[in-house]
Amino acid sequence: MKEMSAPEKVEDIEIRLLLEALYHQYHYDFRNYAMASVKRRLKQAREQLGFATISALQESVLHNPAMVPRLLGYLTVQVSEMFRDPSYFRAIREKVVPHLRTYPSLKVWVAGCSGGEELYSLVILFREEGLEERTLFYATDINQEALQIAEAGIYNLDRIQLFTENHRKSGGKSSLSDYYTAAYGRASFDKTLRQQVVFSDHSLVTDAVFAEMHLISCRNVMIYFDRPLQDRALGLFRESLARKGFLGLGAKESLRFSQHADAFNDFVREEKIYQRDGR
């Protein structure tokens, strides 16, 4: 392993101090996120926000609360799209939905909803399958600005072609254009898609279970966590899920090495969809 230079060691210390400050002052806990990713994002934040050092960024964060949401924008940035990995949504539609139909009411949790693309994908899918009206969707994230974007449901029009193609490949039963209006280079998704949605600030790092769910979709979030934090999140999902409930993870995520692995069975292995056991 290459030994760190003196400046790298100093920056490493600065980063850990900044993460401690962010936790103790504002209760945002990134201390157990994968450090390589955190370092990369903080360096980007330092450069683009115009600070000479991480320590200078820390001073600003501690004394200027308005800097916190700007920093969170870097630490929680997620590039997403509607119906991302269409085969995942096709599996939800064809394999999971038939089980969900057996319940008189449903609760779905989109954990780490970011800008809302995955949330709207699931709401549209549930509408097309006739399950929307009996479903309550929870969309959570630690980033308030991301939640505001999700709640607005407005996306640049140049993204819609990809969204539309993904929707088609996922087995969509209508045209995506049925769900939005386009004007001034932007697509605004119909307000009725939000009538069954609760948007809320929730941290997988520090917060507890808040409801019993039938489906939890948390994709491409835990890849930024270290192993103990992944286990904590999976423990939350285990506690939250009803017996025989479903958990969907991202393509690069797995239950394989988790202490909670025994509580789940592979349901659609290739799409990282798991079913909680009946115990």
C-alpha cells in the first residue's frame, strides 16, 4: 500500500474533523460512509465552493448554517433516472406485484429518494398495475434540497427521452407522456402522482424504523456506506418489512456478507430483489 504524503495525512485529519463537526453541530453523520467516496466529494466541494483547505470549509460550515445544504449537495449527490435499470422495474411489475395484489393496503418506502426519479417510477408502475390508490409511498432522504426537488417533480426535458425509453423497456402499459406536461424546456410530472406520497427527512445512519412496509427500494445508496453502516441500514429494513415483504437493492449491492442475510431469501436474484422470511 502506498504511504500517504505529509499533505495527504493532514488532509485526512481535516476530513475526519469536518465529519465530526458536521455530526456534532448538525447531526448529519457521514463518519461511517466509504472514505474514498467521501474524500473525493469533499475535495470537489472544497474546490468548487472556493476554499483553500478542508479546514477553511469546516470553519464556514460551523459558523454559517447556510453552507450546510450546499455541502450536503456534494456528500449526497446521486445520479439517477426514471426506471433506471428497466429490468429491475420489470421484475417488480411481473414478479413482486402479483404478491402485493393480495394485500388490502400497501406501504412502499423509497429510501434515499434523491431527486425523486425512482419514486415516480414506482408510483407510475403502481398506477399502471391498479395498486396506487391502496398504496402509501414514503420518500425519504437526508438532503432537504433533494426532497424539495423530488416533491416538485420537475426535470429537464432533455432527460425525458431516456426516461421514456426506460419506461418502455420496464414493461410500461402507457406512454410516459401521459404523466407530465412539457413547457420551457422542462417536464412537470402530474401532481396526482404525489397524492399518495409522504416526503420526509430520514437518515439510515441515525434514525429508527417508522412504519411496517411491504416493499422497500433502496438502490445505489449503500455503496457509499462502510460494512457496519450497511449492516445498520439492512437491520432497519429487516425491522421495517412485513413478513414476506420485499427489498430491492442496487446492482452493485448485496446482502451476501451481512449479518442480516439469513432473514432474507433471494426472490429475483439477478435484479437484487429479496423477500423477508416469514418469521
